[in-house]
Amino acid sequence: MEETRQERPGMPSYSATLLADYMIAEGNGRLTPLHVIKLVYISHGYTLAIHKTPLTHDRIEAWRYGPVFPVLYYALKRHGSMPISNLYYCGTRADVNGIRDRGDFFNDVIKEPARDILDRVLHVYGGLTGNQLSALTHKKDTPWKRYYKEGQMNIVIPDEAIQSHYEKLIKNDKRI
């Protein structure tokens, strides 16, 4: 059974799968699973740093290729390295522009300021390749680098470590 973290007072936290759907929809069908997993992770980090509350309640683990939400990985792995075209929650294709129901769905379900963070992360980081995003999460002094242990599984990356890292990033980079 998937373990989840406790939500802190403040804004609600969301499932990583729902947040991924939002990114996929906003990415208009051009984002791969690697993109999506890293963009949701980065969004979670900035939410912790800015609002002092988690964006998602789903578990984050230090895997060989970086921080991963296991629940999200298993939901997206069937796409391989191809762009994701179908959304899980609202049943529309990601590459269809102007679908009002899709926009209404996300506006109803994902509240501000969460949507604002997702949009800002997509704007700043969405143009990078999946490998470039992965490289960002593997740098020296990142939470992944601190917690990953070769050959070990199920190593949780704590929110406190993620929050501290993104607080440092914000001091040096004002784009988010």
C-alpha cells in the first residue's frame, strides 16, 4: 500500500497523479513521463519553500535516476519515453486545445496558489528536456544526492530536506 505524508495546515495537498495531469494538459501533449515526474517534484519543492506546506501528499523516494513519486512512476511508465497524450482524471486528450471542460475541471479541483506554482514551474522549467531536468535533481547538495544509496530501495526523501534545498534555490534565483 502506498504510504502518504501528513498534510500540514494551510493549502490542500494533492495526489501526484492529479498534479501530473495538470502538467500534461498544460504541456499540450509534449511532456514525457520523465518531464512530468521532475516537474511535479520541482513544483512540490517550490511549494514547500514558498508556502511551507506540501503540494502533494504522495511519497517521494530516491531512485537511481533521481527523486520519484512511485505512485506517479507506475501510473506513467506505460508511456516509456514518449509524450503522454491522455489525461487520467478528466478523460480528455492532452494535445487538444481549448477544451473548456478540462480547464473547468482543473480550476475546480486545483486551487490557487497551487496552480500558480505549477504554472510558474512549467514556464521556467517546461522547456528543458527530461534529461536536463533530471540533471538538476542530481546536482551536488540536492536532496536526492543526500539520500540516494546505491542498491537500496524505498529510501524516502523527507519534505524538510526538499524544503531546505528549494529555499536556498529561491535565494539565488528569483524566477519562481
